[in-house]
Amino acid sequence: MEDTDKAHLLIVEDDDELADLMQEYLGAHSFELSRVASGDAGVEAIIDTEPHLVILDLMLPGMNGLDVCRQVRDVYPGAILMLTASQSEADHIAGLELGADDFVTKPIEPRVLLARIRTQLRRLQVDRAQLNGGQSEVLDIGTLQVNVQSRSVHVAGSRVPLTRMEFDILAMLAREAGTVVKRHDLYSRVIGTEYDGIDRGLDVHVSRIRRKLKGAGFDTSRLKSVRGVGYLLASQ
């Protein structure tokens, strides 16, 4: 995927008018586009076609967007950008908890949607470059091992499955082990947005990382939240 505008985007949206508007706007930027109108069809299309990025509505007939995330996240390596008309923080957190990479609230501002899409696609390009001949980098913090090239995480030899966003956050903390990584740096360098002082998306991702590492036997007291500043992964 040398040009992000040549990527395949799958739109999972039951609102015909909104879907048409997105297809017209994104089509003008040369994306390859396909669309389905239900959650059940979305799961099938995601698995069968493996698009680079999925634009997934939260409220869908049949299986909703959260259910779709739950079904595909462990087998789908691409990006999931969730659309929601809900202003509820709980809904946004639920999407991130289930593996969505980002979300855009309705009514959609096309330029914002395009910027969020391109941010996620650039992250996919970096991921692919690391897998295809990137310089090997293995970070060891106690029983935790983070292999940047293979994008794999192990605790005492047991693999820990992480989403792309979770891996990128943990890798940045591991590279800076023993140093507090500022919240706004994690947002700008990993999530690709500026921290607005309110968003809790990063906290959700770190909570999921902690839970997964703890389940593998890692001492998660070493992954510390520094109030008002950011996060610290203790080196010892």
C-alpha cells in the first residue's frame, strides 16, 4: 500500500444517504470502496475481502457495530474506524474496548473523516514496513519482551495478543522504559491526534494492555499511571 489513497475501504452503514455521501467524497480521493448495509454482512465482508480499513457504524440492523468488532478483531489485522451519533462516553469507550482504532462522531465532517482515515492508513504502512525487512528491535523489560519488527509481545515466553493500537502504545512505553511518557506525546505520536484534555481513549487502551499482560503473568504494577502527566513502564 504505497499510496494511502489506493487503499480498499469497506463502509458498513445502513443509512443510504450517508453511505452515498461517503462513497462520493472518498471516491474523489481515489480510494477503492465497497459497502454493506448490516452488521452480519459486515463481518462476512471484513473476513472475506480483508480491506485495509473498515468504516463501521455503531448502530446497524442485526449485529451492531460493537458486535462486529467483537467478532472480527482477533482475526482482522486492518484498522477499524467507528462512526457513532452517540455523544455517550460509555459508547466510545465500549468501541475502543472491543478493538476499534478510532471513532468519528456524527454529523460527519468529511475532511475530519478523511484525516482520520489517512492517519490509520499511515500507521498500517509503518506496520508493514517493520514486518518486511525493518531493522530488528527487541525490547526486554523483565519477563516482558516486545519485538518491534514482528509486532509480537511475549511474557515469560507466552504470546500476548494485542491490537495494533495497543501494541504501538506498549512499544513506545517499552522504548522509554523508566521514563514517564507524556500523555500528549502518546496521542500525537501513536494515536495520531492532539490530546484535547478530555478524551479517555488512551486510558481505555492502557487498561486493556494491563489486563492482557496481567493475564499472562506480568507484574502490571510496573505499568504506572502518573496523574496529570502520562504513563511509565518501570524498567526494574
